[in-house]
Amino acid sequence: MTSNMSQPSADSLGNDNLQYQSDKPAGVAYMVGRLDRALRRSFRRVLDPLGLTLGQYTALSVFYSSGKLSNAKLAERTMVSPQAANELIKGMEKKGWIVRKPDPNHGRIIHISLTTEGKRLLSRSDKVIAQIERQMLHDLSDKEIKALHGKLRNAVGVLREL
């Protein structure tokens, strides 16, 4: 016997015709995939004029918030292979957006900081990305946005443990 308490209602998923069945996907993963593709397309459209790829924008954001990472951690956070992460770093360093210094105590950790140009570029990029987010979430309250963010973060955590 299945419990209706654990099954989302059609209204909670935003589609009156959707019915949750435990032996069939609810379609949430499909919609998240579509959202991912739409966001990537939108982000590329606004980042291209700034001379940035989505990977470079993500890396700048990660460097700004983290400061020191192993190559493997950077690859994970930017969603690329370790080899691609290394090439990303080299290219951004060559463009003058970042400086990197090895950690004196840990050979595999690199301290990466944004240059003045890197910070300026990240600030400009954040503004156009934030505008896309505002447009996407325009009909949600701040409370609903916070709840959505928490649910998505939780889903990512669950999937990491599988």
C-alpha cells in the first residue's frame, strides 16, 4: 500500500494534468534538464558580448568565492574535466583575469585570485546573469525563491550521495 503523504500533488508540481506514480518518473528531471539547456543558451547569449564563455564565468565566480582549490575540485565546481579546468586556468591567466600561486604547504592546492580586470569582468557578468534570474523568477516571492533554492540544493546533495 502506498502512502499519499509522500507523493506530490499535481498542483505542487505546477501542472494540473500531472499525476505522480511511484513506478514512473514525475517529469521533474526532464524539466530540470530543459531548464538547464535554456539557462545555458540564455547565459551564452549575454556572456558572449562580454568576451566570456559560461565555463570562464563559472570559474571566475568560483575563484572569487573560494580562493584556493585543487585542480580536481575546480573541475568539479566548474563541471569540466581536470584537463579542461587546467586549460581554463591557463587561458584566464593569459588574459589577465586571474593570478595563481601554489600553496606553500600543499602542492596540489593553488591559490587563485582575481585581478582588477577579473573582478570588473565578474561584476559586469553577475549583473547580466542576475537579470536573467530575475526574469526567470519574476512571478515568485522572495520566500518562494529561497524555498526553491533550498529544494534544488537538497536534490543536488541527494544525487551526490547516490
